Amino acid sequence: MNRYCKRYEAKQTDVAIAVSVLVDAKRNDYDRVILITADSDQIPLVKALKEEFPMKSITLAAPPERGQEARELGSLVHERIPITTGRLRSCFLARD
């Protein structure tokens, strides 16, 4: 019997982002953080920010067509900014 199991290796990116955002908040390096994600793994980060740093503004910018996936995360932030495909296209550098 041939068995195959896809495995994805965690790169600890979610944890690194959360730690960086919390450390910067503690240092008072920002008043507003913009999270560009639709990943529900960032929910604990947003909850911690709201509890520990209630004066910090939290904005969620979900990638194109990922807004539905970010519903719960989006319900916790102060503001949501959609990233549209058109907005991304306008940011590309010109090609020669």
C-alpha cells in the first residue's frame, strides 16, 4: 500500500509577527498597527493588544478575496481596509 501524507513545515512566522508587534507596542513605537493578514492565528495578538494597550489602534488589511476568511479577526479590530486586486496592481513597479 502506497501512503502519502502532505506535510507543511511551520516557519514560526505567526509567532514572530505577534512578538514583534507586542514588543513594539510595549516600547510605544507606534499608535496604530496595520495587520496585513487573513490568518486567524493572529486573533490572540489582537486580543492581547486590546487588553494590554487599549489606546493602540488596530487596523486589518485582508488580502484580495480573503475578507470572508478574516471575519472573526475583522470583528476584533478597530478598522478594516480592503486590499483590492486593483490596488495591488497599481503598486507594481513598471517593467521594461
